[in-house]
Amino acid sequence: MPDLRELLGTTRTITRSTGGTYAVVLRRTYDADLQDVWSAWTTPSRLTRWLGDVTGTREVGGTVHLTMSPPDQDVATVHITTCNAPTNLQARWTWPGEPDSTVDLQLQPTGSTTVLTLTHSQVPEKSAVEYGYGWEDFLNRLTRLLADEDPAAVSWSEAQQHLKPLWEDLFTGA
């Protein structure tokens, strides 16, 4: 079962947008300073420990290929559109078999903690729930990394078992 701190510490929403797409929003406070959280998202050696392997040009206008961590090993193509270090990173997200969508990462320092808001917008209806619990699983892995614990200790199958129903309920209400 996911760590109870992670389940209770995440604000999750799905909203229907115009055009029949959805926005998946996750908000979580990390017990880490802004630079540490930013580094976890932008330093390849750290990113690979909790999200996946990154290759390509990591700058505005650049394209990055993100090979997701197991069990998926799927590849997202990420076109970086905005980078305001260390508080905002935005990209066009290309996933096989889907129209492009947008991922927006906002980081806000609050004393010794950092509030992360991840918004994945323009998501097709068929993928909204999967993106919700998928991103939440990865944020659970990020929690472990920032606590100097092993992100690989987070079980995808257990996370999916507990998170998918939460996201399905949110989707039903969207």
C-alpha cells in the first residue's frame, strides 16, 4: 500500500476542458527546499532514479525523450516550451497513439518546504484516469528520493491498486 503520508498529502483533481479534453492536477508539499525539488526534476542522474531515463536537448525549444521507469519502459517525447528555473517547467507532451498534451510543473517555496503543482492538460478522456494515478505513482517515488530513500521500493502494482479507484471516482465527478 502507498505510504499514507503520500495519499493524504496529495490534492488531486480532474476537470473537463473545452473540446472534450481533461486536465489532471496534482498538488503536494515536499519536505525539501526548492532547489532540491527542482534538481530532482532537472538533473538526469536524479530523474532516472524516480521517473525515467532522459536523452536529448534539455533547454527551451529542445526535445527530450523520456523512457519511463519499469514496468512500462514507454517513451514520451517532451518538447520544452518554458523554463523559469527553479519554479516553472512547461512542455508539450507527446505520447504514442495520443494527441499532444501539455505538462506544467510549478514549484513554490514555503519556508523549508516546497509545494509542487503538476498540471497535465489537454488529456484525452480515455487517458485521464491513467495519467492521474500514473503521475501520482511517480510523485510517490519522488517523495522517496527526496527523503533519501529508494524510489524503486514503491510498488507500481500496489500503487495502481490503491490509486486507480481514487482517480476513477474523481473522473466520474468531472
